[in-house]
Amino acid sequence: MPNPSAFHDHKESLERHEFQMGVEAGRLAVTLDILTDALVLVGQHGVYCQSSRQPGKPAMDVQMISTSIQQAKELVASVLESLKR
């Protein structure tokens, strides 16, 4: 199966956001949406993939993925905010 392209999979959203915000800011806004969707999926997965060392918490790899996605969102949001100024 070929790798999916963000430009293909999110075509309508990209077109709408790029028109409203400009190309760079629009793409960053869609990136934030994609990262948010990924964070939700990781959170759902964490419900089923519990840590054996820390009952009630997601497995360590799920925690690390969640943290990484949240940090990526923070960085993208900061660039988007800089572009708005």
C-alpha cells in the first residue's frame, strides 16, 4: 500500500484553510487538526493499552507518543501564532 499523501487526504480542508489564511498558515492549521486527530486516537488506544507498572495509566510507549504529539502541536501553534503577527 503506498504512503498516503496529506495533500490528497486533506485536499478540501487544505484548500479552505489556505484560502482563508494563506498557504503557510493554512497548512499549519490543517497540521494542527491532523495532530489533534492523532492525539485523540492515541488517547483511545491508551484506554486499552494499560501499563503493567502503573495501573490506570497508558503503556509507556503510548504516553511517549502522546507527549510527542502534544509537543509538536505546541511548536506548530507557536509558528502559526508568529505568522498571524
